[in-house]
Amino acid sequence: MAKQNNTREELTALNDALTSLNANLKANFSKQANIISDASKTISKDFTQGIDDASKSLDQQDKILASINRNKDQSKKIDQELIKNEANKATILRKAEILRRNGVEFSERDLFNSLLQIDAAIENLNVLKEQNIEKQRERNFVGEILEKVKNHLSVRRLLQLAVVATVNALKDGSTLTANIAQNTGLSAQNSLQLQKNFANLAANSGEVFINSTRLNEAFTTLASQTGIVSSFGGDTLVSFTQLTEQLGLGAEQATQLALVSRLQGTSTKSTLENTVATVNAINKQNGVNLSSKEIFNDISSASKAIVVSLGMNPQLLAQAAAEARSLGSTLGEIDQIAESLLNFESSIENELTAELLTGKQLNFEKARLLALNNDLAGVSKELADNEELFSSFANGNRITQQAIADTIGVSRDQMAEMVMQQKFLTLGAQGFTAEYGEQTYQQMLQLSATQKLEASMVKLKTALVDLVTPLIPIIDAFSNVISGVATFTSNVVSGGSSREIDYDKMASAMSNIQVNTTTNYSGFNAKSQQASNGAYVNDVKYNKVGMG
């Protein structure tokens, strides 16, 4: 596109130049009208007409460029214009020589520049020729692809693809069901039922990124992380998937955040949305613009002691993490500061030393009380309000800085980091929020157009897996019969005793085929209208298909 725009700009510039030069030449010939012969007048007219024709050719080139952009082959027109321009150039040179011989004056400089512009127009036509060839190659390539696609989309080919897709879907469905059984110890039947529930949950989630495969992975990961087998709740599985796949949290982090959210008695999604709202409130209150994603990271990485001390409440954890970040610190560091403040003997001694060096009152009594009650948000806020603490550090010498850092149990570098972060956090924060708005949990999960397309294709594929998953018992039963027949055949061929064949087992397997093939509509959960909203089972209402 940039190349095409440049070509059009060059055409405009050439046209303007030729028009201007020809106007000068015409004006010059007009001044000599009374002193030159009629023959010379005719020749001078032909001379300027040649330049006019070259200018008109530039207009034609603009139309050619537009046609090329519409994928129309312009090779013939380009060749015609090349011939015209070469002819015009020859005519102008011939007429100029005649005028010289007849003593007619004209600007040799204007003539030279006009010829340069015509040469440039010819060169531009060659560029258009290359663009036209390139466009036709693209067009032919696309045509070949479409022809190949057309050939591959024959009825026979589509049937082949459908069979292959169905077989692959059965394999994937069997793998997912086996994955549940292997990781939980559930029976094959219960594992199958659980996978069907994942399919229903994915279909009803309304989220393009959520499919039964991802929910299966979320379930087994949560079971592995917690060491327990539980339903966890569909909303929790969806949120866990979003936290790991869309927000990039690790499995351990996402497990902690998802499960503490589940404990609040509301949907996990609502709890996470409220957590973001808490961060927005802290941002507004403190004049900062903390990232909710970083707060999620802080909550999910918090020690078990912090999580339990704050009631396993995501909002309290978010408040504590946000206040810590506003101070220029982290939730883990504030917990360490709280522990240091409660080491009364050393803490008070360090406080007195710092007061002696600075001549300022550094009172940590309230901070100690907040630390005792595990109010980490309160500790952060109390320290942030202690202006003497940070101003004395910023303006103190090395010994004073170390003494101040010791009062809250951090290193001199950590204290300096807190001072710097407090300054950084206020840079343009309020203006940014005013212009672009507050953060929301849904915005954090936003997918690009490419990601949405990829997710849609994956969900479409898993929908086929979900559709054929209820047929897995039939396939398993056939496999048992085939295995029995293979064993029987092997024994006959090898001369082995037929008495080793377990006929009861074979009869039982064949009976299972009869039972499992008698498929009841309820096996598709159509009664509850949850299997893709019942879209693929509307025509089989409680019908039974027997083996006959």
C-alpha cells in the first residue's frame, strides 16, 4: 500500500511539473507570435502539444494504477502508454530541432526539464508494469488455492473428512475421560459423566475461550495441587482456566486465588470482579494507578500465614496488597515489617537510636498494634502517613539512613526502593485514570481478534468431541469383542485348546454392546437442555436405537 501511495504521489508531482514547464514554453512562443512564420507557429504548437500529450498520459497512468489495485490486468494499456510516451519524446525533440533552425527562441532549460519529466513518466510506467505483474501473480496464486479447495470440497472428500474428524474426536474424548480416571481413581462410567458435565459447562459458559478440554485440565490440575478430589464448582473451574490461560498465573498461584475466592460464598467471577473494584478504590484513595494483575499475583503468591491471617478473604488480601504497593513495598515485605515491629525490645531500641540521630519523633505504637492484629493494610497505611520516616531517610546521611531502615526491619536498599516507588507511583496516575477509565476484571480477560479466532476454532473442535463422548462405551464394548475374537482366532491358528476361551466373558461383552447401543436420549443430557443447549439432540427425543 505504501508503494502504491508513493506511485500516485510521483504521478501528481510529474503532472504538476510538466504543466508548469509547458505553460512557460507556450508563453514564450506567444511573445514571438508577430515575428515568426506561420510554419514556425504550427511547429511550436506541435512542440507544446507533445508535452500536453505526455501530461495526459500521466492522468491515464493514475487510472491504470487504480485498475491494478482492483486486480485487473493492465499489461496491454501499460505497453500502449510506453509507446505513446516514447513517440511524444521523439516528436518533441524533432520539433525542437526545426524551431532552432528557423531561429525561434525557446528555453532550452524548460525543454530539458520537460524531457526529464517524460523520462520519469516512462520509468513510472515500468514500475506500474512490475506492480501489475506482481498483482497478477497474487491473483493466480489465490485462484490456484481456491481451485484446490474446490477440488478438496467434493462430497466424497467431505465425507472422508467427517469420518476422520469423528474418529479423532472419539480418540480425544476417550483420552479426556481416561485422564479423569487416572488422576482421580473414579470409575470409567463416573469419569465419562464428569466429562459430559464439563461439556455442558463449556457450552453454557458463554465464553469462547472456555471448552471442555480446558475444564478437564483445570479439574485435574486443581486435584493435583490440592490433593483432594472435589467438584470444585463449575465457576471455579472457569475462573481457574482464565487465571492460568489468559492472565498467565502459574498453577499454584491460580489454585490459591481461585479457591480463596470460592470460599466467599459467591461466584468466583464476582469475587474476582470485587477484588478489582477494591484495587480501583485504593488507587483513587492514594492517588496511584496500581495494576490489578500485579495485585492478583501478590494475592496468589502470598504465604499461607498471610492468607489465613486475613481470613482467606480476597478483598482483604487485595486491600493489603494494594496498600503495600502504594507504600512502594510488597505484601510479603510488609508482613516481615510487621514481625520486626513486634520484636519489641530491638524495635524500640532501633526507634530511639533513629530519633537520636534525626532529632525527629518516630512513633510506631499504632503500627505495632495494627501488626499485632494482623492488619497489614493498616500497617502499610500507617507507615505511609509517617512523613518523618521517609523525609528523614531521603535527607539523612548513610548512618542515619541505616538507622531509619532498622526501625522497621528492612535493609537500606529496601527502604530506598520504597522511597523511589512512592514517587514513581504518582507520576500521571490520576490523569491516566481520568482519561482511560478504571480497570475491570473483564477487560483483563480481553482477547485479541486473532486469539478469538483461534479460540473459536478450538471450541468448535471440542464441540465435536463433546458430541461423540457419550458413544465411548459402545466403542469400548466393540473393542472387548474384537479382543475376544482375536484371542479365539489366535488359539485356533496356533492349535491351542479352545477350552481356554472364556465364553461367559465374550457373551457378557456382546451383551454390553446391546445394552450400550440402546442409547437413551437422557444419555445426552437433553432432558436438561444442557448439551450445547440441546442443539444437537432435538430429533432423538427419548428414541431407542436397538441392535435389532
